[in-house]
Amino acid sequence: MNQKKSRRTFIEFGLKSGLALPFLATGLMGCESETKGDKETTSTQKLKILILGGTSFLGPHQIAYALQRGHTVTTFTRGKTKPSIYPDLFEKVEQLIGDRQDNLTALENRKWDVVIDNSGHKVEWAEKSAKLLKDQCELYLYTSSTGVYYPYTGEDYKEDAKVLLERPADAKEIEKMEYDYGVMKANSELAVQKYFGEDRTLVVRPTYMIGPADKTNRFIYWPLSLSQGKETIVPGKDTDPVQYLDVRDAAEFMIRLLEDKKTGTYNAVGPESAQDIKGFTELAQKTFDVENTFVRIDDYDFLEAQEVYYIVPWIPPTGNNAGSSKANNQKARNNGLTFRSLTDSIIDTLDWWNSDLVGQKARDEYLADKTTVLARTPEIIKEWKSRKKG
């Protein structure tokens, strides 16, 4: 398999799936998204919330939390994507049908308190919806991404860090998709601010989101490998930084920001304090009561040759991705971002994966795919050990 093509395919799938992104059918997963002792909104106002999108990874968790706290929710979608979590909750949601490309009719002549834009995949979509809704909603929350900081050649990215608004002319072919995604998100933020103004705009920039309902399978390597007690690859050097955030923590943070009528930009990034891949894997290893063996592979060239580009939250800290896990989360923490334990994220992801919401067919297809890192782990480890002996 062509390595550059493989990496590009992975990036494309990740970006389309919400690079920034579950609880029925098992005893551990109720239909509510609960945060420690946090069952009632601190706001006296019950919000009317419009979500552009809402059926994919992040949206259902926002809906679950919003309904739990007494708000009402309307979604605007094409009506083609079935929710991958909380399907019964959508009976309590007003569902409008249209298309952000060319049919916003269902949004006309309506009023909501706030709008959450989860499906802003083109600048013109953000432009059109913000222009239409500027007199119909008080606040506009745009779900952006830490991808706006690409290329990640700096340190400690705070919300006021400079972002690119156009792709460099000399960008390499393999970099263009990552540039284009970050540029699209950055320009979409500006498009919303153009119509709502900075005093009515919220921008949340999540890092890689993990947790139940993630159909990208970017994180599933860890729950599956660790729960089965297999030899598990730990990619990179022990000190490689990692960042990630449970999708439910992102969803709940956004709803609380809207309740508190916050504005401005926030990096929705975890964990709470700095962590490297060694710390992540040692913590993750404690999740299941099975014996695991870690095989640490610290040779970036070998990992690239084996097409191990990402095992989220690990991203090779090289080239334009050197600082991809160095976003600053202090502002978000100061404004109410909370963090579930990694153990909860892993267990709940695995429970969702094994539920009817995923289905045996999807599981079988993934497990039968011989190109995944999970499937190739034994041969990769065998090759690594052989090389080390040599």
C-alpha cells in the first residue's frame, strides 16, 4: 500500500468525520449524560437551542445534556444520518429537514435563544446560516477545531494565537488537506463573527474527541487491545505529548457556556494537566483486570514505514505536527471545562462498541480489516523485535 496515499486517506476520513468528535442498550449506559452531581442548570432561563447537525458524534451528547437540564432542542439536518447514540431521545427533539448547501427554508421566520453549528464544513455554510439567523438567535456557537493552529510548529497554543486564513502556495500535496481543514475552520469563525459580532459569538475549538459514538474508530485500538490482554503497541517516545477530550465533556462544556451567556474563543482540550504517551498508556492499562504487555516502539521512521501514523491520542510529533498536542486549556478550565476519567472514557467506549447501536456487522467488518493497526499489531511487533535483535 502506498504510504502517503494511506496517510492521506486516514486524514480525509478523520476530517470528514469531525476531527476537530452513547448510552443505550447496556446496563452502564443510561439515556442521560451525567456530570458529577450536576443535574440542574445553574441558569434560571431554559434555552431554546437550535443545532445545525446534531445526529453525528458530538450532537447527540449535546442533546442529551441539554434535555436533562430542561432546555428544548431543534435540529437541522438533511435527514439522512441516524444517530449513533441516544436514538430514543430524538423523539423529544424537533427535527427540521433541509440542506446547508442550498435549502435553509426550514430555518426562516423562527426564533431560538442560541444556535450551535456542528456541521460547518464549508465557509459559505457558516456565512449563510449566520446571515440568516443573526436576528433570530441571541448567541451563535461555532464548533471549530484546534486544527486552526496548523501547521503546529509552535508551543503552548492559546486562543489568541495566529491562525492561517489561506493555504500556503508551497504546501506539499500530503499537507493540503490538513491546511484546507484548518483554513476552513478559521475563516468560518470569522464568517460567524461578521454577522453576530464578537459580543454574540462563541467559538469552541476541540482537540481529538474520544468516547462513545465515535464512528471513526480512531481511538478503539486502546479499548479493544487492552480489554483482550494482548500485546499492545505504544508508539513514539515516552515523552511525546498527547491531548484528547471525552466527547461528553466537550458537549457539556458547550451547553454550560451557552447557559452562562459566555462569548469568545475556547480551546476544549484535555486531559486536565499535561500528559505524555507513557503516562497515558500507564493510566489506560489500569482500566481492565487483565494482564497486558506494552511494546514501546520509539522509532518514528519505523512507525511510518509500518503505516502507524496515528493511534489517537498519539500523533507523531514531527514536522508540521510537532506541536499538535500543545494547545493551552487554561481559559476553558477557568470557564467550567471538566474532565471524566480516562478509565470511564475507555469503558464507555467499549460498552458502546459492543452494543446494538454499533451492531455485529460493523464490528465484524472492522475486525476483518487486515489494514488496521489492531489487525497488524502482531506482525508489527514481530518486525520490531526482529530489528531490535539485529
